[in-house]
Amino acid sequence: MKPLGLWTLPNAITWYRVVAAVPIIFLLVNGSNAALWAALGLMAVAEISDGVDGWVARRYGQVSAVGKILDPMADSLYRVSVFTAFAANRWMPVWMFLIMLWRDVSVSYLRVVAEQRIGTLAARQSGKLKAVSQGVAQILVVAGYAWWGTELPSEMHKLLWAVLFVATLVTGWSLFDYALSVYRGLKAGGRQPPI
């Protein structure tokens, strides 16, 4: 059987998130009502693609090593890009953004260490929960500002802050979970992939 390469259907779906990040940033920073609604539409498609690519890969037997690396990379680039726009718009505190960024950079490094000394670091449940919490937070925040604009009620502002705070907590926990997994694998002597 011919090895699956970069250009498969699930990988193409994954690439959408990387490509969409650029116009989404510009639309969010633009800040007009029409731009925010357009960004929200692109973001909704990105969130759908995050679940569809894996399903398509499994359904049609196109699971590949490239896809296993590309999927988390695309997620990180996309979500950090959106949070960068949030920070630029002052929709979220900088410290929350830094935790989001630190987690993804650190997990990327942990994947390299694991690949060299333990084995491929597969996606963990904490990573999936992180993706869901961040995705929900991003959609709700953009929807809130698209709906109310600068007239965002204080109660809604507090709610959106709380949603971002929960996403930040889940993100921090995910980093700890991945780091602990790699540590356990290294402690076991690197004889088997981390569990």
C-alpha cells in the first residue's frame, strides 16, 4: 500500500485552520460589526473542521503520521492566532494569552522530546478538552462583541471573562498533564510510549 502523504482529504481539511487564521485575525482586529460576523462564520467552519478531519481520516483509512503531527500543529497555530487578536483588542488579559501561548509552545517541545526518547506522543484527553474549552470561549467572545459591539453589557463582559478564565485553567491543566506523561515515560527508561 502506498504511504499516505501530505495531500490527503483529512490533511486538506486540517490545512483550512492554518489558512483561515490569517483572514480571521484581520477581521477581528478590524472590529467592525460586519467583520466580526464574517470572522465568526470562518471560525465556525474551523471548529467543524477540527472534528471532521479526524473522522474522515478514520472513516476512509487515511490516518497518517503526517496527519498526527499536522492536526495539533494546525490547532495550535489557529487558536493562538485568534487569541493574539483577542489580546490586541483587549478582549482578554495578556496573562491569559501568555498561558495559552506557553502551553502550546511547551507541548510542541514535549512532542519532540517524546519522539526522540520515548515514542510518538499521542493526543491526550486533556488536549481534547483544552481544544473544546478554547473553541467555545473563542466563539462566545466573538459572538458577544459581534452582537453588542462597544455596548457589551457589564454582565456579559463578566460572563465572557469567566469563560476565558475556565479555558485558561483547562489549558494550564493540559500542559501539566502532557508534561507528566512525558516525565513518566522518561522515568520508565523510554522503553514504551507515554501513557
